[in-house]
Amino acid sequence: MHSATYLYGFTRLGPALPAGLRGVEGAPVRPIAIGGLAAVVGEVPSTSFQSGTVSDPTWLIPRVLEHERVIEAMRTAGPVMPVRFGSLFSTPTALEQWAAGNLGSIDEFLDRSADRDEWTFRLSVDLGCATEALAAVDPRWAAMVEALPRSPGARYLREKKLAESARSETIRRASAIAESVRVAARRLADERLLPLRKPDEAGVEPILNAAYLVARHEAGTLRRTVESTAEGLPCLRLESSGPWAPAHFCPTLAAPGR
């Protein structure tokens, strides 16, 4: 069976990977020295990544997790530049030839990301409780809710109109808070805006999805800053994730072999 060289990413030479580390397809992971850097690789069957196979979630998800487990092991050993899942080369020599043209960019990135981690923050707003949320923090909105008619028929129409206004106002306020979060976070970290991801829950709208590259000793300050800045609107949801290898901050390199 023909094999292919699977690339996980690059690190500095020297720091050892965990003993017995295995990655995609259970293959042992090892470093290859290239121009003073280490490319972390494994050998996988070349037939594993056929186009029909990679579209199957039951095949894809476990292997993506195996890929990420290797990246996290690399991160604990020193600065790392991860590459995308499924980066294959026909041979180690093909990998070395490709990497030789990118060593400057890789080396610069490893310097920049040393002792830094990626954190992601997502803000979304639950529009189903917009009216109640505004009434809880704004006396004017509380008065409008209190002034709704007691008669069910008249109340329904007024309440529906008030809910529509509340949704628009909530999105406006949530967007302003998201901008304040970005301003505060950029004082501590580098930022990359990410595509908004529509939540599975009905009535929940995404407001912000961003990654930040922050020094490890500043990570706690960044999280507290984002959390405190995002307060003030009860229906606003904040999700944070990290620390991760800085995948969203990697430089653009020449296309891999395959």
C-alpha cells in the first residue's frame, strides 16, 4: 500500500514531542529537520484521503480530532505553526522541497507566536427575550412594558409591535457592545475577525466571532476584559474558547503538494 507524508505543522528544533504520540490513522508522529525548523509529520495510507471518503462525517470527525490532538501536543513543546487538516505530500522529500521556499515566513511566525495562544470569543443575542432584557436595564422600556393594555386582544397587537422594536434595539445595542469588546481586546491582543456562525437555536442571532492572539500572561486579563465589556444586556451571550494553537494567524504559504 502506498503511503503519503501527512503534515501537522512546524515547530522549533529541540523541544521533544510526547513519547508515543500518534496522529491521523493512528500513525506515529515524528519531526523532520528542515533548515533549522522541524516539520511534524506522520505516514498515512494515500488512499485514505480520497474525495468520496473525506465528505463522510463519520470518517472525517475522528481524524480531525486526531489532527488537533497532535497540534495541541506540539503547542505544549514550544511555538507552533499548524497547517490545515489533510495536508499531504507524496514523500518527505516533496515536503522538504516545498517547505524550503517558505522557511522565512514560518520562522518569522514562530518568533511572533512564541508564548502566545489563540482565544476565540463569540457574541450572540437571544431575540426571544429582547423585550424583557431591555425592560430589566432601561426604565423607559420597563415603562412601555408596564403600559401595555390589560385586555388580551389589544395587548397582543401592542405587545407584538413592541417586541419587533425591542429586537431592533437589542441588535443595535448588542452591536455597540461587540464593537466595545473589539476595541478593548485589541489593546491586549492581535485580532482576526471570523465568519459569523448561525446558532442552531431559533431566535438567536450571531453578533461577533473573533480570534485573538494574546501573550499567555495576558490571557486572564483578556478574558476578564471581554467578559466585563460584554455585560449590560441580559440577552447577550458570550462564548469563549482557548487556549489554542494560533491557526487563524498563520501566514499564507505556497500551496502544499496535495
